[in-house]
Amino acid sequence: MKNNPTKPLSLLEKFRQTIAAMPKMQTEESLMLRILVQGLVIIGIIATDVAAQTQMSLWAIPLSIAGSTWSWYRRKHRNITVKFFLAIAMLGVLFFFLINLAQNLNDSRLALAGLLVQLQVLHSFDLPRRKDLGYSMVIGLILLGVAGTISQTLAFAPWLLLFLGFAIPTLILDYRSRLGLEAIDSRLNLGFRSRRTANSVITYSPFSIKKLSFIIGLTLVLGLTIFMLMPRFPGYQLQTFPVSSPLDADSQKFNGQNNGIINPGYTNKQQSKSSGGQGKTPTEGQGEIDNTYYYGFNTKINQNLRGNMTPKIVMRVRSQAPGFWKALSFDHYTGQGWEISNDQDLKMIERDPWSYKFFLSSPATRMKTKQVIQSYTAVTNLPNVIPSLAIPNSLYFPAKEIGIDQRGNLRSPVGLIEGLTYTVISEVPYRDRTILRTSPYEYPERIIKNYLQIPPEIEEKVRQKTLELLAKSPNPINSTYEAALFLTQTVKQQYQIKPDLPFFDENEDLVTAFLFKHEGGYPDHFSTVLTMMLRSIGIPARLTVGFGPGKFNPFTGFYVVKNTDAYGLTEVYFTKFGWYTFDPIPGHELIPPSVEEEQTFGVLKQFWNWIASWLPSPVTSFFNIIWTQIIGGFINLLVWLWRFISGSLIGVFVGLFLGVGLGLLGWLGWGQLSKLGFYRRLAKLPPIVRLYQEMLGILKSKGYPKHPAQTPLEYVEISYQQHPHEQAAIIEEISQAYVSWRYGENSQNFDYLQQQFKALVKSLKKKKSD
């Protein structure tokens, strides 16, 4: 039975005809480009795995390779059915991404990376065009960027260099494909060429080892130079609030049995005796320091311990400013250590079910403060104290509730397990010495009650020693701040660290043994002594333990903190302004780093310190003067100008006008420099060549440039079409003279030609005025 030609077509048949009538899309035929793009994707996936410590590459890389291979062989087909199922699969991937995102609202980077990897695997089954390969290139680049933001070590760096090695030839092939040039992989099909022809193709190919090495090396040098010179403005850093935990800590709360501090480094004294030994890190009596855990993270610390810790990385911190990562403060001195009064008396704070944010108290200080955001990642298991910069205002932490004791110490219901990340927003007060001098001697009752305690048997003896040291000040001491500062410096200078310090006797006091018997002690003993000396003269003080800033890694942006960076220092109370730290330990800065420490050009400073270590002292001093007086002043001016421009609407308009003006001056200056450079190059040429090039320069400025592919005589032919006959004749005369001199080595009448050139210039100017 024959079909009725007048019968209308169904929608499905019309759709099929429309599809069949569509022109075939232009496919990408360069196999090498496809291989390089796949390499970029693989590197991006592996880099994300290395940075985030995941295992996506185990399934993503094989599937992506399989999809790319299938897509290569099916590139000329429409693959309608496969595209339909791919679209459905992508919707499913999006659904699971939204679920994952809802579960990780505080750190969506890994969820985004997982989505991109899954989309790329599906996308690899449909790569017929160059544009589709471009999407894969972008996905690889985004994955590398995600890995860069997640990475906390330099393990990410080799993959970055490998990505660069793949990216440059990939961009070359992509550009050639856009221009419609012959694919390089077809030109390098050496099976159909002689050895000599093949070597010639390789030598002059943009893929030659020499050219690629030069481009990659130049890119690395420029990138590292920009990285070194680029200013770091702390206020403009990415302010995300990452929170994560390897375990399900969301439901963890205090239950009465975990209210205390859990430090694995401490051993119960009864257990130590029952085991027949002295024990390590006992809370009382003689003992040894645990080689991993700092003894100060406990409700009661014993400073009659001896030994050293084995250096080990325990934490990485990303912060807008360096500082002392405070963990605990102690109020009661025991004679050979410290303890926290009423350590079980905690104020419990619960967070909202939909947020990881804990709202803490606002800073009780009249001093100007600066907001500093810090993100902490535990590299190993740590006690359940929560380090932070003073004064914490908000905390993002993966637990149901946290505890705060009467001294403001933050405590978690569980230990900080390896891999746990939390974020603190602190209002750090500035340290204005002039303002702190005005602090009155009157103190609140709670401060007097808790922070002036000193054993009666040592009080007078320590007080007399303190007054003796203060009497040595060359200037009168009229404030508590100056007294604290002078005592800190004096203790640091007059007493020494004693690595071989013997154990204290059972009833021997640490402070008196330090001052009158050993004239020194362990590092933390210095802070204990300073604290008790200040208390002896009526200045409230306490011992505070935590971590020093650690070593800043300019490539990752993290402060790498080790267990050996933990120590104790003295906090002094100033009425109306709160607590401020002083560090009496020899070898440490008198005042710990704070928000006043600007690191706008910190990477450049570290690079200079490395260079200076190789130079003689006079040379280093000379360059230091240049840096501090000239370059430093210029940089400070730029920083001030940037703050002014970005600080108000008026500053924006001033910056806009200033930018336009500088741009105009730069354009004019560049034009003059280019002109000067042109004439300097002409001066080095033979007279006839100089005259010919000068003529071409004048004609180019008038809008008649000579194409590099044109010969001088071809340019003359076009000149007769663009210029009057008398001008074209002069152009021909000078061009013929140049060709005759260059190829025939014939001498020319240079004076005559120069007169002709002047006539040409005059004629061109006259033509322009007409």
C-alpha cells in the first residue's frame, strides 16, 4: 500500500526530518588536541584528590578516558539517544549535588568539585566539536583552582606545574584549530615522510622542545615574579567560614562526664604508681614531658616536669593576621604549677540547628578593635580546648554545643580530632601604648579576687625582688603598662634558659628557685615568674598557654603550627581595656605579633631575607636603607592611596580621575619612548637603510603602512594608487636606491635622496593641512 503524499506528517516525523535536514556539525579532527585536553582533565581530578584527600580519580579517570575514546570514534555521528540519556544523567547529578550542598553549607568547595568531576565524566561521551573540548579545558582549570583553595601543603605544586606543561601546547593547538590550520598531529605523521623532512617538521613546529621550554620557563618566571610582588591586603582575603569534621560531631554535647579537659599527654598519678614507674606528665610531682602533647593544655599543669617534645605539625591556620593562638588561661598558682579554679563550671552555648555558628560575647574593651577571621585545621588529634585569637566574637564549630569557663576559655565536648576544621571571628584590640598608659590602678572586685593570688610565704620576698628590678629603670615608671613592659624586658635579659634544670624538691617553690637559686629555668617558668612578680606589686596577671604563630608558608597562605610552638606567656589586665599579653621568654619577641603586623608584601620580604643571607653585611645594610627609606615610603604611599580610594565614594571618583590621568600620561609617555627607541635604532643603521626606514615610518604614521610580506617594489606599485604622482615618484626613487644598495651594493647620492625625502615630508604635511 502506497503512502498518501497529501497526508500531513506527524510531529515525530517532522522532528525526524528536521534533524535529518540539519547540516552536519564541524568536528575536531586533531587527536593530539583531544589527548592533551584529556590530560588537563586528569590532572585537575588528581590535583583535587591530592588536596582534598579524596579518591574520585579511581572511578572518574577510567570513565573519562573511556568516554573520550568512544567520543573520538563516534564524532561524526549524531548520537541522539546517547545525548538524551546524558541529559537525564546530568539532571540526576544536579539533584545529588543539591543534597550534598545542603549537608555541607559551610564548605561547598568539595561538593562543587564532585559535581564538576561527575559532569565532566558524562560530558566526555559527547565531544565532537572544538567548543566541547573547550568546556573540558575550563572544567580542568576550575578543578585545579578548587584544589588550590583546598590545599594546605605544597603537595599541590607539582600538579600545578604539570598542568602548565599540558596547558600551553593545548592552547597552541586550540588556536591553530580556530584559524583552520592543518592539525599538527597530521603533520607529525612520520610514517609517510623521510627522516630529513620529519626532522624539519619537528624543528619548526610550535611543539618543538626548545620553543615549549622557553614559553613554560618564561611563564614560570613571570608568574613567580608577580606572585612575589603582588600585595596581600588582609581585609580583601576570601572570607569563607569552613567547618568540617571527619566524624559525626553535630550531635556532640556535654554530659557532665566530659566537662573537663582531655589531654592524652597526661597520665593519672595513681595509674603511674600502680604501673611501678614515675609516669609521664603527671599532674603533681616529678615527671617527664610527653613528647607529643603540650603539658599546658589541662585544667591543672605541673611545671616540675623535664624533657622535650619531638617536633610535629599539629595544626594549620589561615588567618588575616598573625598572633598568639590562645587556648587556656590559669588563675591559681600552686607553687610548682597552675590550675583553673572551678574548671567544671562552664557556660553552655548551643547553636541553631541550621547553622554551625555560635554567638559569643562582645569584647569588653574601650580600645579600638579589628576583626580577624581565622580557620584552624587539626593535623593530628588535639585536646578539647579551642585555640583562637583574642577576643573571639563568633565561632563556627562542628558540635551541638560548646562550653566557656569564667576566664573565657573555649572548650569542646570532644577532642579536636585529625582533619577537624573550625573558624573563629575575633575582635582583636589594638595595642596603643599611649592609651594603655592611662589605665587606672583601680580594678573590679572579680579581678582582684581571682588574679592577685600569691602564696603568703613567698609574697614579700618576690615583692622586694620586683621593686629592686623596677628601681633599675632609667626613667620613672608611672603606669602599670610601663611596669609590666620593663619587668618583661628585665626578666628576659637577666635570667637564662636552663636546659639541664634539676627537679624541684617536693616543697620547693618554682618562683623563688628561679629568682634566687638557679637564676633561670625552663621557658614557661619565665612567664610564671613574671606573672607572680606583677601580682606581688598589685597588678592583676595570669598565665595563658597556646600556640605561637608558627611558620608562615607564602605558597599556601597557611601558618604551619607545631607542638613545639606551644608555650605559656603572661596576660596583664588593664582596667577599661582588658587583657594584654607579654612574653618574657628569651629568644621571643617582647610583644607577640598582633593586628599591627602588616604583611602586605610579606612574600617579597621573605624572598629578600633569603637573598640577604648570601650577601655581605655592608651590602645588605645599603639595600635595607634603600628599601626602608625609598621603596618602603613609596609602597606606604601606594597602600595609603588604595585605602583612600576604596574607603569612600569620593575616593572612588578621585581614583577614577587619577586612573584616567595616569593612563593618558602613560599612553603619551609610551608614544614618546617608542619614538625615541625608533630613532635610536635608526641611528645604528647605514645611511640609505636609515632613510628608507624613516620614510616607511612617516608613511605608516599617515595611514599607509607597508605589510611585512610586501617587497619594496610591490609597495611602490601600491603607492601610485594611494598618493599623487610626485609623491609616489619620490617613494619609488628612495625605494629603488635602497634595493640597489642592498642587493647590488651600488653607491647612492645620499644628499640628493635626503632632499627628496624632505620634499616628500613637506608634501605629506601640506596634503594633510589641505
